[in-house]
Amino acid sequence: MKILALDTTSPQGSVALLEDNDLLGEITLAGAGSPSQYLLKAIDFLLHQFSLSLKDVEGFAVAAGPGSFTGIRVGLSTVKAFGLASGKPIAPISGIKALAYKVIFTEGSPVAVMMDARKGEVFAALIDKGENGGLIELVSEGAYKPQDFLNLLPEKKTYFIGSGVKVYYQRVINTLAERAIFSHRSLFIAYEVGLLGWLKIREGKGLSPEKVEPIYYRPSQAEEKWSLRKNQKKNS
């Protein structure tokens, strides 16, 4: 089964093409600007290298969030368009779980994922191995104050990955000391999104475009401004 996978939720954008669980090719672009500027070109280039077109793709996987609101929208709208045009299933995948997947079966577990969410917060979760190659949340995915999240971690060795780890490195050390183990894997996740997507689709859990939803853990800046104006009008 050929799977086209994409991640546009962070500055570490990537696109991957898989044959079942084997990686055929991956394009990674750090800080390449808006995903709308590079995404379709990257997809076209990758497919062209294997003399394929979108008609040959049997399923789509996409990082549905959390992350950049604009990036999430670009990624979801792209795969939804592909899904509508082809009738092929879509697997929306948590970027947090994709990052954990990079570490959990090669370095160890449990894995604390900390993605920099700005505004003094992280998108985070503590992930461990589940049954049949799946993943389970020991600490649920969500938006946390860094110290609040670290305080939820158990008194045991924990692997760390994510952009928030670099930002709050000293706080992690101060809280966990030698129990913290830092992964040096890259933060590009299209391949892992594809792997998790393939697992979903082969189990018949792929979705039609209208059922694909973003993963948000806090309101967007526009929503916050609208809510603030609404409250100001109510109190005036």
C-alpha cells in the first residue's frame, strides 16, 4: 500500500512516500517559509522520482496538530482535496504521537514529548508502548505550563524529544536530573506520520475528507481576540 504523508504543523515541514511500512523517499524542509509555498512542489517532486502520480497513492496520512494553526489548515486542506479527488482514505495523526514514535521503539520508553507552543506553554504528553505496536498516553496530550507537565511525570527514567525540550532544557534537568534522557533524533515526522497512518488505514480506520478534524489544544490568536472583544462589549 502506497501512503503519502505530510507534516506542515511546525517549521520542520516534511513529506514522505511509503510502501506499507517501508520509506521510499522523504523531503525535509526546515524553516522553508509558509507550507503553502513549498508543499505541492515537494509532493510533485517526490512522486515524480518514482514515476508515480496521485492516482497511484492508496492512502493519505497527515499531521493534524497540534502546532501552527496556519500550517495545520494547509496540511488538512491539501489531503482533504486529495481525498475528495481520489476517494482514498485519510489518516489524521497526532504530531505528538509521531514524535514519540521516533524514539519509543528504538531508544526506549516512556517518552515525554514537549513541543514549544510559545506563550510560556508546551504541547505535551507522556507516551508509552501499547499493544500491537500502538501507543498509549500516560499523561494526556494537551497544552501545559512546562513545570506543570514535568510535575506529572513519574519517578523513573524518561526519554525526551521535541522543540520544547530545547527551550526548557534547564527546567527539565532541574526537575528530573539524571532521570531525563534526551533524544537527538530530528524533529521531521512525515515518515512516522506515514507509519501510524498506514497502521490505521490497513485496519480500516481511514476517514473520508469530511470526517477529518484538526487537533487543537487552545484557541487561535484570532479566536482569543474575538473572545476578548465579545467580553469587552458585554462589560461596556
